[in-house]
Amino acid sequence: MLIGITLGDVTGIGPEVTLKALAKEASSGGARYLIIGDSDCVRHTNEQLQLKLSLGDFTKNSSARISIFNPLKDPLPRDLVAGSPAAARAAVAWLKEAAERCLRHELAAMVTAPVSKENIIRAGQAFVGQTEFLSQIAGTDDTVMMLLGHDERGRWLRVALATTHVPLKMVSEQLTRPKIELAIQLAAKACRDLRLPRARVAVCGLNPHAGEGGELGTEEKTTVGPAVLASKRKNLDVHGPFSADTLFYHAYRGDYDAVVAMYHDQGLCPLKLIGFETGVNWTLGLPFIRTSPDHGTAYNIAGEGIADPSSMISAIQLAKQLASARS
């Protein structure tokens, strides 16, 4: 089983958390790893962190536990500034390479280190996010972001988003019944893919108090509620819409296995509160497995050797778990 890991923006903490995570995971067996990124950067980071990882150059017949492949002809300069356009463009090229290898079934799964949407756009490339970019390569619009994380006592939140990287003022107009139904359907499937004993999904309302019967907004009546009802008719164990301020409490204590949130921060704020170090982003609905750590490039601490690899470790472990189950 070969797991691909894209290096992300090399001027951030992607190389550091990737190699720190592999130092832990590679020894556990069960998979080989292909780092898709700049070889010089990977080897320099390995030396700098004194990890002593054995790194091979990738070939089709390679048996190395960890190997490196860069689809770009030229290595990146060592002294790139944070957010460099060259680093941003390279990160996108590595994403594309990994996705195409997944589509050709050369990789069992892909894990993506963090990129900066802002700097990719400034480098001249249209880019909304890694989820949307990978969906475009895969030729599907039927994808959903799910974020998973747990606290120190093993209590989980699993949150699927009906909308993703949308300005708050545009959420209501972009929130549709088909999007909510898709998020419910894929959240339920994710629970089954995780081999959970049930797949009970709860759905947030959009407005405070889930609209207060229409007094604080009507989307619960016109859009969210009908999506829940339609999903029930498909024999899914789905409930709501509920006020988000109380729903996450009930999900956190185990009453529900997954939550469908209406917009980005509604779902991610509680998730990151309880599982900031362990959070994983899982793209549901792709024809291949893709996970990523639930944090950004952290330019402010890049190169200092203090980045916490916990989220990347969780992302690799989830990719391995899903790939093993699928195989």
C-alpha cells in the first residue's frame, strides 16, 4: 500500500510536520510513503531535525519505505521567503501530481500538507481551496469537507460542511437543498466507512435558535428542513435542524455520530476547540481517499523545529485506515 503525501508550501511547516509524522508512522508498518515535493527540501529538513529517516528516490520498482518524487524539473531555491510565489506554484503542481496518481490507482490514498490559498492566488493561479481543486481534477462537484477530531478522553466530533469557503454574507444564497442532502448522505457514508456501529447524523440550522419558527430566518423551513425530511425518506438516521449552540454539546457527548454544519466556522470552531491538535480534514465524495492536517502553513514558526505533527499523524493514520478498509 503506497500513500502519497504532498509537501505543501515549503516555506511553511509542511515539510517539518510531514517528516516528523513519518518518523512515527513509518516504523509502525502497513504502508509505504511517497513524498511528492522538493527532494532537496525534504533531505535538508531531515538533516536539520536529526530524524535520520532513510529516504529513497522514487521509481516504479522502489521498495523504500519512504521515497521522494518531484514532477518539477528544477529544485526550489533554499532561501525562499515565506509565501513565495515559487513555493505556492510548486505546491499546486504537487497536488495535481498526487491526484492524478490516485486516479490512475498508483496511490492508495493521498495526504496533503498545508498550502496558502492567499499566496497561491497572488502567484497567479485561480484557487478556492484544496478540496475544490481536487474535485475539479476528479471531475466531480459532489464532494464535502468533513473535519474529525477528538479530545484527550477520546470523545469525537465529526463535522461535514454543507458550504465551505464562502463569504458569510453569501452563505444563505449558496445554501441549497441538494448541497445539504449531499452532506447528510456523505456524512452517513463516512460513519459506515469508519466502521462505526451506527450512522446517526444531526443537522444544524443556519440561523440562531434554528430560525425560531421563522422569526429569525426562514431557511430552516424552506431549505434545511426539507433536506432533512428527504434524507429521512432515504432511510438515513438523520435529525434536525437543531440550533447549533446546543447541538454540538449533544454530539460531543455521543448522542450523534456526525454533524452537518451549514457553513465553515459554524462547524470548525467547536471542532477545533476540542481537537485542535488531532483534527483531520477528510474530503468526502472523491473517487480516491484524501486527508490533510487541520491547520495552516504557520509561516511564523516555520524552520524553528517546534511545529506539532499531531494533526499530520492523525491524517496519515486515517488515510491508512480508510485505504486498508477499501482494499
